[in-house]
Amino acid sequence: MPKAEKIAELLRSAKTIAVVGLSNNPARTSNGVSAYMQSQGYRIIPVNPAISEALGEKAYPTLSEVPEKIDIVNVFRRPEHVPEVVDEAIRLGVPAIWMQEGVVHEAAEKARQAGIFVVMNRCILKEHGRLAR
């Protein structure tokens, strides 16, 4: 299946997106993108040790502390933080990792080898608008 079709299928089937690095500041890209995804019916779970909540949802310090099933881990962190997110996602058996525009790291290959579907250097909002119709 071509990558665009796989991405479209992921966006259609996913319900819960854990956003690593989600800011509670409405001026930040992570907040705007996540607010859009929330408005499209996705459950957004903030993962950020510096905040207690964002977009009306309780925030968790780490992925491991999220008490429910995660369909997509959306990464809004600098590339050097990707390996720890990938390792946690592998431990949790998360099916998909999405790295936002500008987030590129070779740890993506480790995630792929662990059976995780990886989308790298793409904006989930733009892809949703383009593919999930």
C-alpha cells in the first residue's frame, strides 16, 4: 500500500493521539495543531512534564504514565529527544509514531524495525486536511 494510503488509513482508524511536547500556550504550533485534531474528533492526550493540562485534557509527564491505549504518538519535540520517545513507544507497543515537520531522526528506523508505522517530517494537520476526507 502506498504511503499516502497508509497515512490516510491511520488517520481514519486512530482515535487517541498522545502529543509529546504539547504546549498549553495557544500561540505554539503544537497547541494549534492539536486543537485542530481535537476538533476533528480525536482524543488528544498531552504528554509534557511541565504542564498539568492542555486543551481541557490532563497532561502526563511521560508516555508510560498515560493510562489508556494510544493509537498515534505525535512528536512535537526537537530531534534529539526522539530516541527516548521511540524507546518508550516500543515498550508500550504503540502502533504509530508521527514526527512533525522539521522532526527527523534515524531512531525512526528502530521504530520501524519494531513494527511501528512511522510518519516523519510531515504535519498531521496538513495531512489530515489532504487525506482524511
